[in-house]
Amino acid sequence: MPDKKALNRGLDALLGSTQGAQQRAVKEIQITEISPGRFQPRQDFNEEKIAELSSSIKKHGVISPILVREVGLNAFEVIAGERRLRASKMAGLISIPCLVDQKEDQNALEAALIENLQREDLNSVEEARGYDRLKREFGLTQEEVASATGKARSTIANSLRLLALPTPVLELLSQGSLEKGHAKLLVSLDPNKALNLAKQIISSNLTVREAQNLTSKKPNKTATKTKSKDLLNIEQEMSEGFGHRVEIDAKNKKIGKVLNQEFSDIESIRRLDSLTDIITYEFENVPVESINTLNPNTVFPSSKALEIAQDRLKEKQLFDSLNIPVADYISVNTKSDLLDAKSSLGFPFILKTRRFGYDGKGQSFINDEKSLNEILINYKEMDLIAEKKIDFNYEISAIGARNRRGESIFYPLTHNTHKKGILRTSRTINVNESISKQAFSYLSDLLSKLDYVGVIALELFVKNNNVIANEYAPRVHNSGHWTIEGAKTSQFENHLRAILNMKLGDTSEKGFAGMENLIGTIPSNIDQLKEDFFLHDYGKTERPGRKLGHISVIGIDEEEREEKLRIIQQIISN
């Protein structure tokens, strides 16, 4: 990782102070032994200005040594001073005065980028790409990029937004056919509209204001009246960042509803990445390809954790590698594999899709020859996994969080009750030391193996005194929703603390906590519940089998908690 303290001290800390540079010996190095800096942000060098500098060098010599680093035997790489190197070659010089710096790769490359970014003659696209490389390749936030380059954070953010423009528009901006003001206007438009307007700007020689007049629409007076100035500014900033209009629903004063694109829209994902410092998700069926588009240093949890969680076979293989017990299983792709599953597992076993199964979906119970034959008749080759059915005593969730420093915390174990494959009731549970030790040991190993950042839930079966892993969820988990009111720090807060690399919060209970899910419908008489019942309505359309919300309770003891859960269950059943 880069030296953040050095970065925060700016360019002098990376290149060395002027005094330090003067104390180092100047060495004449053969020009043939020096290669250009591999991280040079400048794409276009003004040959006319290089020629002018070459004439000056012929007359006066190279007044200021260039900064290089040794990369091999008689091999050097430019950190700062590539224009002087090019001009010296043009002037016919054999050697050039150099300051040799022994920086490690990363610090040297940071220095090269920052030195060039601080020059005033980079074009807007070169500048934006330089900031983007600092952000992506060294895992810096926008704030850290700003500190390193001596720029305001808003300058960095506005510059990065330009990269959301279509490639043809970026080329026009690089060539100087468009002004930066034009680009700021174009970035908020649909890509096709942006390109068409860019062409019109050039053909008609439009000023920024004239171009703006072409895109301006009559303001929505109602929206203006109901939305605060801050909210409108946020809408504008996000619209520019995404490259399409974003509206925030201000009707709900507690939270706004952001309208954006599909997970599979790679272009919008890239725009999101240019707009933000940290990205997370709370849905494990986000396409891995979309996550891989993002800067791996700014998206948490990692795509590795997501990819494995999306494939039940890979998940089981991961558990095996960590010596975490699982049900016996076999990969199934053909009818022959299915018959092998019968032989190796015996009845009963469960046939599951390897991907996109949740809440009991994508599962079939194979209890006997009859049910097996019914599957075989209609079987189509696809990626499946067969698992031996376990007669477990009960199911628990081990929920924990890990920050970017590798610090971990765990919540009290949660006992889960399902109905038709859907989680209905969760409550904290006290178990014996052996079960607790196994559960948290397996969760700790999983967090370390995945180098995980964020909240994770490991679903486990308890049989007698043994713990068997079922699956993990790389996100905040339904079984942990009791933590909103029932823990000193909710799983949602700790997820944010983890991805922001903050100190993790206290996970202890405030009392005896429990939660009941609302499935399919929300009863009309739910209002009769007292204030110490905490209703969370997700605002979803009613549909059979769909989780529409949950109700959390806290009791002074187990008896009070169970009584409150019974009251909820009675209302739901009526």
C-alpha cells in the first residue's frame, strides 16, 4: 500500500525536498540507458515546444537534472523530466545529467504521476486519467488524491466525471476541439446525445452558454418547491457522475429513493466508480462481471467472495479447503451424475441449482426411487449439486464483520426457523461452549481466507454437538435484522464501519432480541402492536413468498421475548 503519510505531505515528500535533491550527486547517464516513465499521464507532447526546448539545450545545456530510478544494470526509468529527455535526444546529446533515486516501485510511480499532474499544461483528459490511475492502481480515495496533488477534492471529483464521456467525445476534448466547460455540460447527458451535441458545438462554434441553452428545459416548479437546495445539488452531482438523469424521491423524508441503472449496465457501473470512493452491495446476485469492472481497492466485499457465494459447488470446495464440515455432496451435470449421486449419497438427498437459488428456490428433495425417476424423465443437463439431507437439530447464523485492517467482531449466535424454505423467525440463542467455539472458529477462518471486508453471515446446522456449514452470504443478512434495535451496534452500521476501515462497534445485545419476518402480505391489523414492537416495512409490492418487512422485539428475558413473538405470529396467522 502507498505511504499515505507521504502522500499527505505532497510532492516534496515523494520526490524529496529541494534541499535533499541538491545534496544528492548529479550523475551523467547515457540517454540510451534511460527509458520513458511507464506511468506518464501525458499522451500528447507538443513537438513545437519540444523543439524550442531542444534549441535552448543546444545553447545552454540541460540546466535542471531529470529525476530517474534504477531499474536494472545500466537501466534507468524517468520519474520526472521526460520533456527534457526528449528535447535532449532531439539536440543530439549522448548523455544527460540525472538525479538517481532509489525509490521502491510504488513510491516512484506515484511520484511520476503526481509530478506530471501538478504541471499546468496537461489537457483535461490526461489530467483525469492521471487522477484515475492514482485512484485505481494505488487504492487512493478522492480525498487522498486531492491531498497528494495539492488539489481540492471537488476538482478531483469534477475531473474524474469527465471519464464518463463517450470515447469520441474524450478524443475531441483531448484535441482541444471542445473546452472543459463544454465537457462538464456533456457529461450529464445520455452518451448518444452527448456525442451529437459535441459535434454541433464544433460545427457551429458554440460557446458553453449557447450549448447550455440548447439543453436547458423549463424547470419543474413543483419539484423545486418540495426539494431542498442540498437535495437538488446532490441530484445534479449524481446526474453528472452517472451520465444520465438521477432523481431523488423526496416524499419520504427519512430516506430518498435513487433511480439508476441495471446491475449489468457496465457503462453506468464505470460512471458510479468515477463518482465514488467506496462501493458496496447487499445482494449476492450482482453480476461478478460488473463488480470486476470496479476498482478492486474501493469495492467491498471483494468480487472473489461474491463469485464463490454465487456457486454452491465452489462454496462447498472452499469449506473443504478450510476443514469446515459440510454435508456430503456431488457435482451433477448429467443423468449419469444424478445416478451417481443416488449411489454415493443414498436417499434422501437434495438437488440444488449451483447458482441463483435462495429462500428454497431451485431445490428438489429426492426422497426415494419415485421422486428420482420423476426428475430423470424431465432432466435437462445443467449445473447442479446434490447434497445429502441432514437431520439437524436446529439452524444458526454466525454473523460477523471485518474491516480493512483485518480486525473482526462477531454477533451473538442467531437461531433461525424456516417455513417452506423461507426464514420466518430469528432469535439470539445461548449454546454450549463447544458449539459456539466451532461456529466462530469457522467464521473467523472464512473471513481470513477471503480477506473479507464488511458484514458476512455463515449459515450453520447443529446436529448433536457438531456444527455443519450450509452456505455463507457476503452481505448484511436477514437473520441479523434483529440487530437494528437489539444490538448496541447494528449489522448495517458495522458494515459501513468495516468498509470505511473504522473501529468496529459493540455487538452485544441490549436485551433478549428476536425478529419475525412478514411474508407475502402485511396484516391490516398490524397497527394494534404496542410501541415496543419495531415494524420495518420494506415498501415492496405484496406477492406470495416475498419478504415484505419484519418486526423486531426485545425482552427483559427469554420468556418476555417469546411472548412478544407469539403475539406477532398470532396477528400474522389471522
